[in-house]
Amino acid sequence: MKTDKPAAARPAAKAPDASRRSERSRRAIFDAALALVSETGYAKTTVEGIAARAGVGKQTIYRWWPSKAAVLLDAFLDLAAQANEALGGDADSGIPDTGDLAADLRYVLRATVDELNDPKYDGPTRALAAEGLVSPEFAAQMTELLMEPQLAHYVRRLEAAREDGDIAPDVDVRIAAELLTAPLSQRWQYRGRPLTHDYADALLTHVLRGLSPRP
């Protein structure tokens, strides 16, 4: 007498990975926010537009962020982290330390010039700056989360250079970092003259001349 074998049990269906789905949505929102602000400008960018571009509901955005400015800031922070990783920096230094201060700073300053001239960065950066002018609270948040950490990378590299005797022992490294970065931002902001590698190199030469140890 033939008996039927019991059917093999089907493997249990795998539960959807909510964290992976959330990360995909977050990445799509970042990409959409950066693209829209570059294409249409900050004023015409809306949460509804970001949601439509990202393929999510606007309630998804409001669950994570209170405003389009907050979305854009997080998107830009993510973009800046990617740029820092591409430069070979790490979470502690942010600027490569090869032992050659001039070469390390030249590399990073030139990369900064390239970023500021890149439409991918230009539009979002100008949008963040514009929002900071009308919202002191947002400006403070942007300073804390974006500007201060970026400047801190220069401060740490200059502190190491001061310890190695590459710059004068009495140099205020915070002021020195501002001397290196502020002129790039000013020239980019006002578009009066081209922002080039040659300009970054000349700026570095003048700043390092002032920081050099005195005989």
C-alpha cells in the first residue's frame, strides 16, 4: 500500500527589514532635497516636492524632520561626510596627516575649492546660508553641526603641526584655521573673482608664511 510522504515544510517567509527600508527612504529624501534645491532654488523647494521626488509620503518626512531646512541640513551633513571620507580623512582628524603640513592643507583647500564650484554643493550651501540669515535658531544649529566640526579638522591638524615645530609655538590655531578657510568662503559667496586652485595655493603660501617659526 502506497503512502504519501508528508509535504516538505516551506521555509518561513522572511520578515521585511524595516531598518533597511527606512535607510533607503532616508537616502532617497536626501538625494531629492539636494537635487531640488540645486535645480529650483531654496525658496521653491517644498516638503511636498521632496516627498514626490523621493517617492515617499510627506508624512514620512515630517516623522523625521520638522521642516525642509532640517531635511536639507541633514542631507548636506551626509554629503559632507561622504566628501571627507573621499579625501581620506577620518572622524578624528578630517585632514590627512602625512607629516607635510603644506601638502596636507593644499590638498584639502583645493578639494574645498572643487566642492564650492560643484553645483551639487553650491546650491545646497547657498540655501543653508540663506536660511541661516533669516533664522537665528537654524544658524546656531548649522554652526554647531556643520561649521564648527569642519573648522575643528583644521584646528587639530594645526595643533599637530605646532607640536611638531612646523608653525610657531605661540600661534592661535583657531585663528589660523579661520585665516585658511574664511577667504575661500568669502570669494565663493560674492563671486567677485574666480575661486581657483591657484588662489587656494596663494592663500596657503601667505598664511603659512605668517605661521612659520621665527628664528
